[in-house]
Amino acid sequence: MKIAIPSQENSVCPHFGHCESFTIVEVEDGKVVSKKNMTPPAHEPGLLPRVLAGEGVNVVIAGGMGSRAQQLFGQQNIQVVVGASGVVDDVLAAYLDGSLKTGTNVCDH
């Protein structure tokens, strides 16, 4: 499984489409086997779901994401989790152990 987290420095970026990078983590048997940062392409509606699908991403964990973007990820068979906040590594660990607590989608528009 591959997980992408839009990040700003070491924290989850509150607005998916405006992140400075994506932390992409490959997980096998519940353990992180690789981790990389990817600079996103210029913001263009509908592009990021295709790019992340091309990277093999199965899950996106974000602070906030508009409903249209969520639909586009769904079309790529990528699960979306919104309302996450905090340090990327902490959010990832909580997701993997089933304890991730999410809040409100900060940019549902």
C-alpha cells in the first residue's frame, strides 16, 4: 500500500491543493518500507489524482480537500481521509495503528 500525505515542512498541509510537497510512504505488513517527498506539479484541476495514481498511491490523508477532488480520487480508486492534522510521521503512525482521529474537512467547498 502507498499513502500520500500533502505536507508543509513536517506537518499535514491543511489545504490539499496548495501543499509544498507530498510525503509518499510505502507500507508492507503495517510497516513503512520506503518514504520519499515529491514536489507536486503546478496546480491544475484534476491533475493530482492522476499523478498520485501513477505513483501507485492507494490512500491520501489530508487536512482538507474539496468534494470535486475527492470524486476524482475515487475515480482513480484512491481512498481519501480528510480532517487530519499534525506531524506527518505521527499522523501516519496513527493511521497505521487505527487510532487516527480526524476533525472537520478544512476546505470542503
